[in-house]
Amino acid sequence: MGLLQDKTIIVTGAGRGVGKYIALMAAAEGANVVVNDLGAGVSDQKADTGPAEEVASEIRAAGGRAIADTHSVADWDQAHAIVENALDNFGQLDGIVNNAGLLRDGIFHKMTKEDWENVISVHLNGSFFVSRAAAAHFKMRATGSIVHMTSTSGLVGNLGQANYAAAKMGIAGLSRSISIDMARFGVRSNCVAPWAFTRMTGSIPEDNPLYQERVAMLDKLSHGQKVAPLAVALLADSANGITGQIFGARANELYCFSQPRPVHTAHESTGWTAQAIAETAFPQMQRSMTPADTSPSYFNWNPV
Ligand SMILES: NC(=O)c1ccc[n+]([C@@H]2O[C@H](COP(=O)([O-])OP(=O)(O)OC[C@H]3O[C@@H](n4cnc5c(N)ncnc54)[C@H](O)[C@@H]3O)[C@@H](O)[C@H]2O)c1
């Protein structure tokens, strides 16, 4: 018996990279897998049935059960069609990995409206649309596990990724909200921050030395294989009780991330004036403030 024996799992963006390895491992653990991937290009959202079908065929060739699905997660109706596809083919749905994504990096003062909207649309809207499409089914069966891909680009910060950081922090909030709202129906929701060298990380602009170093290190870490066990473990019933959390997988290291909580309180019995805040509260709080650093300040060693 596999960890996901006879469960049905949707993995979005599973034609390549991290999602592909999650789909392969979910199938190897006994799941029926809906391999969703629009087959998007690096710089466009044009459809290509190739990547999803290749991964689904690979699963079937190994004796597993999988179908390819090429709907876009970024569209409300198509997201519902992905869930319908799972139900029509396998009769039930037990888990979702919201993994589909893209990058449109750019320094903030030059970021275009289109680059902002594309990234928010696929990552944040897509994660909401697919999760929401499954909510009634999960509620009816009083079960369900959702795994969302977040990123330290949002959780910590990174240069030139305002659109991506906003989407990935939004996904952390979305996951937390689902975990709270759906707990009464036995539905769990968690985030994973992955590290892997994929087509996506390969598209990070190379004119920034910080990124050149980071991408070179990612290439040594993993191409997605090291992220799959964490996603599969979160989908499994053995993770019951684990919800609303943010984890990370980087080569052979796993992380559990903190989430924002008040770390300092300042009280003024007569109420705060702006001047008193500047003169008293801010200096007091200085030692509790978060430094203006970025993700590579924390993840700068080669753990392989
Ligand atoms: N690779 C990393 O180090 C890293 C770091 C942090 C977060 N992530 C996150 O992990 C996830 C997977 O990233 P990856 O590196 O494997 O990227 P990838 O580019 O290799 O794979 C993403 C897949 O999503 C698909 N896709 C794009 N738009 C879609 C849409 N509208 N509908 C359905 N599919 C769509 C693409 O066709 C592609 O195959 C993403 O959410 C990404 O933000 C990756």
C-alpha cells in the first residue's frame, strides 16, 4: 500500500519541474493523478498539450494511473474543468497541489501592469480558483488536502520580484485562510517553499550577480526530486492534524517557517501622538524590526 493508495490528486503545472516530480511520486505512492499543465512557454501563456501528456504517459508506462489535463489554472471556468476532469475520470478528489507558475521579473519602478497581472493571475488567482473549485466536493466528503507552492522570494524577500513576492505572500494568506475556514470539514491546507533548478529559475535575469550565484547553486540542489517527498507527505492521511503551516525543502534539508505574530508591544496610557511614536515607540521597537535583507542572506550555503 502506498501513502496515497487510491487517492485522486491534481497536480497543476505538472508537465515540468517541481510539479512533474510530485506527480510521478504521487503516482508511485498509489494515487490516480491528474497531470495538469497548460504547457505554457517561458514568456507566454500559449497552450501546448505536450508536457502534461508526456508525464501522464510516463506514469502509465510505469503501471500507474494518470490523465493529462491542459486547462489553465488562471481562468475560473477552466479551473473548475480541471476538478471536473478528476471527478469524471476517477470519481473522487482527495488532494490538490497548486504548483503551476511563471516568472516575470523586473525591478519595481519598471514593472509593467501586464507582468504584474500575469503573475498574480497564474499564482494567486490560480491557487484560489482550483482550491475553490474543489471546496464543495471536499466539504461533502469531509476530507481533502491542499498543498500550495509559496517562495522565500515572498516570505523573506528578493530583488526584482514584486509581482511574484506579492503572489507568494498572498498564497500563504490564502492557505492559512483555507486551513481556518475548512477545518470544520476535515480539509487541510499547507504551503511549501521549494528550491529547485527548473525552467522557471533558469529564466531569472542574469544581469544581477546575486541571481547568477543563486541560480548556479539551485542547479546543484535539485531539479524538483527533493521537493516531491514533502508535498506527498502533506497529501497523505498520516499528516492529519498538520494544517496552516509553511514548510520548505532545499536539497536534503526541510524547514518549518515562522509566521507573523506580534513581537513587541508599546503602550501609552494617554494615546499615541505621531511625535511620540517617532520619539519613543519607533526607537523602542527598533530591536524588534525585521532587517532589510533578502532570501540569499539566509540560504547561502550549499547543503549537498
Ligand atoms: N524552482 C524553484 O526553486 C522554486 C522556488 C520557489 C517557488 N517555486 C514554485 O514552485 C512551482 C513550480 O515551479 P518550477 O520551478 O517547477 O517551474 P516550471 O516553469 O518548471 O514549471 C511550471 C509549470 O507551470 C505551467 N503553467 C504555467 N502557467 C500555467 C497555467 N496558467 N495553467 C496551468 N499550468 C501552467 C508551465 O507550463 C510549467 O510547466 C511554482 O509555483 C514556483 O513559483 C519554485
